Amino acid sequence: MVFAMNTAKKHCSSSHNRRGAAAVEFALTAGLAFFFFFAALEFCRVAMIRHTVENALYEGARAGIVPGATAANVTNRAQQILGTLGLRNVTIQVTPNPIVDTTQNVSIRIQVPLNRNLFGPAKFFSGQTVDRTFQMQREGA
């Protein structure tokens, strides 16, 4: 009987020590897990911004290649697409400006600073900008 009580005491004290080890293991791994989670979130946001910029380039250029289009049409269409993500401090340049009947090609350039457009503070993309240019030939040119 005494032997059984000693074993039970050892078992209880062993599980008590294990609870402390689990807390230490969690403390060591939780920080790493949160780091990977937020890093993945940041990389996904940058990919989403890049794809939206490329879509805005294409749609903006399409708005500018039709007869009678203006640079304002191109800019407005690109801003509509970029507005779906709520991007801030975006620069849109249309070349040539103004678009005239003899214009052969319409080019659009969009720059999006990542520091102002990520969900949290930029860790991996600090100071970087998504900068894309796209050109299309005008209809009837």
C-alpha cells in the first residue's frame, strides 16, 4: 500500500512539472508561429496589390485605346480598379497626355508605395514600391 501511494505522488508531481514544460514550449514557439502568420499575411497583401495594379493597367489602357478617349478616362478607370483595395498615395501617369486622333499608342504607369498600403507596419517591403507600365496600340491606328 505504501508503494502504491509513493507511485501516485510521483505521478502527480510529474504531471505538475510537465505543465510548466508545456508553458515554456508554448512561449518559445508561439512567437515564431505569430511571426510566420504575419509574414504570410504581408506577402499575400503584396501579391494582391501587384495583381490589382496589373489589372488596373490593362483596364485603364483599354479605356484609352478607343476613339474619342481621353487621359482622364484612362485615369478614372484605373482608379476604379485600384479603389477595390483602398490603395493610398497612388501615382497614375498616362502618356501621351492629351490623347489625340493621331496617337498610335497609349501607355499607362502606376506606382503604389507599399509602406502606406499594407495592413500593418512594413517589415519585409519597407520603402519599396510596386511600379508597373503597360502600353496598348489604339484602335484604328
